[in-house]
Amino acid sequence: MSENLPTTERKPMTLRDRLSSMTPEFSKALPAHIPPEKFVRTVQTAVQMNPDISEACKTRTGVQSLMAACTKAATDGLILDGREAALVTFNSKVTEKGQPDRWEKQIQYIPMVAGLMKKARNSGQIASIAAHLVYEKDDFSYVLGDEEKIVHQPKFGDRGRAVAVYAIVKLKDGSVQREVMDRSQVIAIGAQGRNGFQYDPEKGKNFGEWWRKTVIRRISKYLPSSSDRDEFLQAVARIDDDYDFDATDGGEIEPAQEPKKRRGAGAAALKDVTPTQKQEEHREEPPHDPQTGEIIDGDVTDKQPGDDI
């Protein structure tokens, strides 16, 4: 009988319901090998497990940003499970006529290293791809000229501090592309984005993930594209979204801050949160990075001894 009730008396749609209602749209964007129901379940889990995402979903613009982020991830064919890709939050300045400016949490999708490597291997152009961190006690040499070469022998045990990161891509035609970035270059790039502190080994729990994504993004600019819609290059280009300062309502991004730990109960976030709900709900902090949503103890295919990934 609920369909006969006045609009004001109908039960508001929960976030879980809204995500489920988007299943047909996600299905249109997803590749055939990813069931849309599985994709939606991983999004629901990401929202439930990350307090910052749950908080962002309490506003209309936050929910809109979540749906946009999910659509991008579906288009790129990456699961938002914290391994292939993750949902992250940032504070955006919202300006509305007749209202004072305010800061609201927005949500974006960021591909992870494992997801990028998966897309690279499936691209049809790339035979292999690797990205590694270099520490000060490692044996490392990089030679330019007619015969470029990278030699890296990681030291077991205490490797010292991270000093560089590099990527090597071998194409199926036999050619090889190499890219090396030192510590100062990577941190300078990170400082321009929303998650700058994540690049700092002293602050970012998974700084290696961010370093690797940075060097993969740079080397991708020199790789051939197999089509106008190369899925690997499309996915890696999403990294640039972290630096898109014009994409928000007010055109401003609040400076990145280290995440604050919050504890409490309230696992009903997905069940009860609606776009208009204002009540604060808290839950026990999960084994995810609170800023990136990445599963901290997740496997990384090219992990080296001593990498904090």
C-alpha cells in the first residue's frame, strides 16, 4: 500500500537501495567478466567499512560524487575492493547562492597499482610491467644513452629510506620503456594534489602505492595506444583526478590533512543513511587505510622486501 501514500509519507530511499537501483547502469559500463551484482556489493562494503565515505554520503553532493566515482570505476573495469581500485574522500568547498560557503566531503575513485597492472596485461600491447621502490642501501644504477639500462639489487633487512621509484614496461614488439623518479620529484608532484601527505614516507602508511602510481602515470605517456579507448591508458589517466582543482563546485580543494582516527559503533551506515540524513554515525575502524580505502595487508603482485605497501 506504500505506493498510495503521499510523497511526504513514503520511506526515503537508503543508500543501499540507491546503489542497487544503479545496477543496470553499472552493467552497461562494466566489462562482461565482472558481474554487476558483485561490483555493487564491493561498493556497499567500501561505504560501510570507511567512516569518511559514510560521512560524505550524508549530503546530496556527496552521494552524487559517489555515483560518479562508481560509474568511472565500472567504465574502467576495476573492482572497488581496495586492491584493484579504491574510493577516497576529499574536502570540497561548496558555494550556493544565498548560502554561506561550506566544506563538504566528496568522493573520488582512484585505481591502485594492482588494478593498473591488470589493465596493462590485458591491453594487448604490453608484455610485462613492473614498478619498484629504491632504498638508499640498495644497489641501484640507471644508465642513459644508446643502451639504457636499470640494475637494481634490493638489500634484505634494513634498506634505509626510500630514495626513488622506477617503472619498466616491455612491449610485445620487443621495445622497452623505462622511467625513474627520485624522492624529491615524487613528493613535489604529490604536494600538488589532494592527498599530498600520502607521498611522505613519514606520514603515509602506504606511500609506496602512491609513488608507484606516479611513475606508472608518467611512463604511460610514452606508451602506444591500441585504440581510441585503451582501457589501461584510460584507467591510469584517472590518477590525474587527484590534481583536478577545477572539478569541484567552488573550484577549491581544502589542503590535504592526515586522517584522524575515529572509533565507535554503528555498522548500519548502508542500511540507514540517506542523502538527506544529518545524524552522525560511527563504527569500528576497519583494517583499511582510512584515507585511501586500500586494504593495508592486501597482496601486491610486484612487492619487494621492505616496501611499505
